[in-house]
Amino acid sequence: MKRLSIIGIGAGDPDHLTFQAAKAIAAADVFLLVDKGEAKHDLAGLRHDLIAAHGREPYRIVEAGDAERDRTADGPAYTAAVEDWRSRRARIYEAFLTDELEDGQTGALLVWGDPGIYDSTLAALDEIDAEFEYEVIPGISSVSALTARHRIGLTRVGRPVHLTTGRRLAAEGATCDDVLVMLDAHCSFADAGDDFHIYWGAYLGTPDEILVSGPVAEVADEIRTVRAEARARKGWIMDTYLLRREPVRQP
């Protein structure tokens, strides 16, 4: 039987790699690296560095171009665009299993952050029409990196946390006192309200890391500015933030 390891490699810091993940890299025979283009070359660079540091020869690295996604789609078309992209990504994984792995070999996918949080890899694997076994190695997520860098806890006593996207935040607003948002191209936090504090981070765990925190009303413009500048400079951005409702201070 062919085997596949889905390895969470952390939010960007090479030291985020767990001992379990390092062992899984060492046990892999073939690695699949999905190329996201020149703009995200540094993301592929970290994967190559981790394989070089923890892989055991002889191993092979197979690179494949990523499936393009329609990023202009909105509303109902957005879900269809994501599902179409995920299906085409599944075909890339299927070809890797079929063409690059021999029976008894182990392939590996190095997934940014934690494969179980805000990632389509596991859903894509469900669409593969091939027999194989796979395991999932958890990684340090951008959520964990964000709270650690801001020195805050994700949860508060007796209160829920809503994990959502910038798109859903814009459509629904803040649905509880603590809202964790993954990727927000339109800075929807600006409409959260004066009683919210924001803990924002981009490129977490990397040399380009940016952190901003404070009352939304006071730092929203700063975040918009640094986010736009960073995206223009690098060609891409991954950001995460926690909105936390705090009692409004009386003058």
C-alpha cells in the first residue's frame, strides 16, 4: 500500500517544526511541492530547507504547478470557484500518488501551519480515486503563533471563540465577543465597533512578520496601510487576527 504523510510545518519559523513532523520528513521517500509561483517563492524555499535539514537520503522532490483559482468570484460563485480549484488540486495529488510513488513507499506533503485548520488539503484528498493510507501530522498554526506573539490567550472563561474568514465577517459582523479571522483582504475588522480590540499579525513566524494591536478605532487605518504596503512589496500576504470585545472605558 502507498502511504502519504500530511505534515504541518508551522506558520513560518523553521523552529515551529515539531519532533513528530521532523520524524515524518525523515521517513518520507518522495516529497510533493506545489509551486505557487514566483511571488510565493519564499514559501517553497522554507519547504526545501526543512527537507534538506530533516530528510534522509535517498529521497526525491517532485514539483508541480498549482491549480489556478478564480479570485474574482463572489457570492454563490465563490463557493463554486473554491470547489473547482480544490478538485483540480486533488488531481495533482492523485497524479503524485499514481505516477511518483511505488507500492510500499511514503510520500509527503508539507502543509503550511496546521493541516486541520483552514486548509483544503484534507478535503482534496477525499476526492482522490486511488487506494492509499495517510496520516496527518499537526503543526503550529497561525492562530497559535498570533496569540503567542501578542502574549494573549485565545479563550476567556465561559466565552466562545468564533473562527471565521474576512468574507464571513463582512457579511455577518462579529457574532460573539471573541472572533478569530483568517485572511481578510478587505479589512472587514474596521466595521467591528468601538468596543473591539484587535490583535493582528501578518507573515507570522517569518522574518517579514508584522504585528499591530490596539482598539480597532485607533489602529484600523494603520493596519490598512501596513497591509497594503506589505502586499505590494511581496506580492502576497497571509494575515490573521483576533477581535476581542472589551468594556468601553468611560471618560
